[in-house]
Amino acid sequence: MAGKSEPAATETVAIHAKAGQIKIAFLAIALVALILAPQFLYPIFLMKLLCFALFAAAFNLLLGYTGLLSFGHATFFGGAAYFTAHAVKVWGWSPEAGILLGVLGAAALGLVMGAIAIRRQGIYFAMITLALSQMFYFFCLQARFTHGEDGIQSVPRGRLFGIINLGDTMTMYFFVLTVFVIGLLIIWRFVNSPFGMILKSIRENEQRAISLGYSVSRYKLGAFVMSAALTGLAGGVKALVFQFATLTDVTWQMSGEVILMTLLGGIGTLAGPVFGAGLVVTLQNFLATSDVPVTIITGLVFMVCVLLFRRGLVGEFFATKLGRKLGFRSES
Amino acid sequence: MIFGVPVQALMGQLLVGLINGSFYALLSLGLAVIFGLLRVINFAHGAQYMLGAFVALLLLTVGGVNYWFALILAPLFVGLFGAIVERTMLSRLYKLDHLYGLLFTFGLALAIEGTFRYFFGASGKPYAAPAQLTGAVNLGFMFLPIYRGWVVIASLIVCFAVWFMIEKTRLGAYLRAATENPVLVQSFGINVPLLLTLTYALGAGLAAFAGVLAAPVYQVSPLMGTNLIIIVFAVVVVGGMGSILGAIVTGYMLGVVEGLTKVFYPEASNIVIFVIMAIVLILRPAGLFGKDA
């Protein structure tokens, strides 16, 4: 979303001399925490969290850094889950090949959806992606390989590269963690590349970017496909974690969920979507055992976020004096 | 027989299409009116449609109020609800990126639908058509259920009335002027914030009216508006939100096309509107009646 949405910071704060080292220390602590986490928490829950965190981070690549709100990302998440599950279960592919197919399939879907949707901007873009993903939902409902309401069940995890047995939960956890870290590194590299800089310039001032000679549509489409592919990575891995792929992952509710994760955590920050996903998944887990319906809470959180703290939790922290002293800043 | 399809089946589906089209037209009209002035895509439109049907149902079962009064009362209730939402919350978002309005109303839709699902369950509840409109007439080539005929006529009348109000009356002129330049209109002493509230209430009321009309045709359920609103979004993209008349015409047209698809290629009937949307976007990105590119 465009930079005009929030007032600028009131005062400039000198960045702390050791800000860089402190940031690295934060990252190291986070990584150690993730490595130790399965000793204390249910590993399947953690894997679900990591998959959604990657999903949200990939989504944020589009919303936070390109300013495009897609309401159809469930297509890539659920679509990739179907592709991976089908390849591994029916064709007997190895897990890495199955995930690769999921990524490529999601990228192809992203190419088609993106090519149609970038013909309109802003609010229309959101509506078009929503409509196209609803079309994909109906396709999945009727296509034979998805098994309709039943979904693809009991997908084998198999052996990674033919040697590592992913059937073991802890092994699977470290595989998912590795994919997650690689995914985030790709996003970080992408955002800080010249390509990412051009995307930000398009978000800030599209007319100016055009006048500078950049083919804006091509860059937008590139970002869309990139985001779809990384979403596909998250979806494919999720299919292996839960060993099934169902219609739930292609519904518009799923597209809404990832928007909520990103919004709650902080649009245009790398850590925001990860935190947001963690919060939403934990909340859902908590509410699933209580009497309170998840939809109502989700809806209310959405409204509160939009009305009161649009920067999200991580974004709000970045905007505090301490956050600015450490040299953090949101990109939106 | 026409193209190998029995005339009765063809006419039957054409009627179904016309009825769906009536709802598409009413809903996309409301969306277009709200968007025109507020620049907000009202995601809660489907929820407000559902609210209209539920208010009618509750009026009947709890208060014993009949269909005809519900047809007036439900839009008023939902319109008032819309006005409160606009005044207290939505109006704070106008200065921001338009996407926040979409996100806010999305959350609102989830909260409303979740609440109704919690209290009334997900299953549909029947709502009987009023006695005056039950039965069917023989048109020679087919039987026309009277209520279905009424739906088409009622929606045509309301669509025309809204079009007339916006294009031909003084209030409509204020609305159109405020769409073009709100600051200038305000400086002429017209209360633009009030105009915005009334517009949102009108849109919500239209959705509720469609909901009451739909109650006897479909069942009343908390999720009745959810999938409908996504189709209506596609309708709005096809028509282009620039014109009121465009929204109405596109609504009926796509309803009929959908009905015909059910006759000739039933597998595609769910997605035909989305396919048309994609084709229109490729050939004419501004939409059939859109002004801006």
C-alpha cells in the first residue's frame, strides 16, 4: 500500500552504532529458538506455523513491496498442495521433485492470473484476483485429480533425495525449517536487488517509473510470479507435512487469512508476516478447542487492525524510538 | 426444440438466469453507487444481503410481520445499520488508500456472517412466499411461478427507481457532483459527510431488499451472500463501475448468459461469468461500460 497512508516519523533518531550487530543477534536468537522449539512444542503445529509464515512472507512480497493487494493467493497455496500431493502419491515422485512441481505449477498459475489482473489497478486488481481464484476453486471442486470434497489423502512423505526419511517427524521438522529459511533468504535477496528497488519505485510513483523507461507491467508480472512461486513452495511443503491436500486451501477464506497475517504482523516488513502468521495460527489453534467461532474473531481482528494499527505489530515496534534507534524501518 | 434442447428446458433456465440476473443487478447497482461516492468496495454487501433475508425471517417468526412489510422494514433496518457502521468506523478510512476500505468491510463481512452462523447454524431455513404470489401461470410454452415473475419485475422497478433518483433528481445531482468534486460541493454548503452516510445506507438497503426478495427463492442461510458477492464482483469488473445503467444491464445480461450455459454446457455454468470477466479484461480492460482505463 502506498506510502501516503501513514504520517512520517515525527523526529529523526540517530541509529545506534551497534544496530547492525544487534540485528544479527536478534536473528541468531530467533534461529536458535526455532531449532530448539520442537523440544517444547508440538512439531506438527510448528511446521504448520512455518508453512504459513513462508506463505505470508511470499504474499507480502507483492503487497508490501509492490503495493498490489492480491485476494487470490489461495490459488497458489492450495494449487501447489494439490500438484505436490498428486505427483508424490499417484506418480510416485520423490518429495523434492513433487515440491518443485508445486512451485512451477504455482508460478504458471501466477503467470496466467497475473497477466490478466495487472490490466487493472488498485481495488480492481483485488477484485479480479478474487474472482479468478474463485474460478480455480470451482475447477478444483470438479476436476477429477483433486477428488472433490475428499481431497488427496494419505500422501506419503517419502525419502528426500532418496536417502533422508521424511516420515520421521523431527527430520521433517528440520527439512521444513530449512525450506523456510531458504525461502526467507530468497525474499530478502529479491527485495534488496535492483529488481526489488524498481518494484518499490513503481509502488511509490508508477507514472514516474514509466517515464524513467521501465516496463511497469513486466515488473509487476515478475513480482506476481515470484510471489506465486514462493507461495507454491509453502503450499507444496504443507501438503507433505499434513499428508493431504484439500479444498480448504483454495478457498477465498484462505486468501483472506494470509492478508490478515500480513496486516496483523506489519505490511512491508520482513519479520511482520512471520509474526502475524505465528499469531493467527496460534490463535486458531487456541480457538479450535474453545466455543468461540474463529470467523467472528478473525473478522473483528481485521476491523481493529484496519482502524487502529495499520502498521501491524512489527511495524508499530519499528516506529517506536527504540525501533528507529536500531535502524528498523517498514517499507510501506 | 432449439439447437437440440427442448423449449421448456431452455425457457426454464432462461428464467432462472433472469432471476439470478435480478439479484446480480440489484447487488452490483448497490456496489456501484457506494463505490461511486465513497470509493470503497463494499465487501460486506453479501453480508448485508444475508442480513436483509434474516431480518425478514425474524420479523415473520418472532414478530409475525408479513412479507410486504418486511420488504420495506428490512432495508430500513439494514440501511440504519449501514449508516451507523459508516459514521462510526468506515468514515475514518476515506483519507487512506482505498484498499483499507475493502479490507475493513471484508472483516465486517466475516464478523457478521460468523455471528449469524454461531446463533443460527449453517443450514438454510425456508421462508414461504406470500399467499398472493404463490402458484403459477401457464404462458403456453411454459409454467411461470408467479413469485419468480414478481422477483424480476420488482428488481426492474427498484433498479429503475435508483437510476432515476441518481440521474434525474436534485439529490442525485448532488450525489453526482460530490462524486466529481467533494470539496467544491461542500463549499456550496451541501453536507457531504451526510451525503456519504446516506449513500452507504442506500447501498446497504438495496442489498437488504435483494435479500428479502431472495428469501423465498433460495433458503435463508448465514452463508447465502458469501459466494454471491464474489460473482457480483466479477459482474462489476465486466460492467465497469463508471455507470449505474452499466451495472444494471451487465447484471441481467450475465445472469441470462449463466442460465443459458446451464442448458448447453452445465459443467461450465459455475465459472462462465469469471471466464467472461477474463475475456473482457483482455479485450477491453476498462469494462463494457467503464470510462476510465
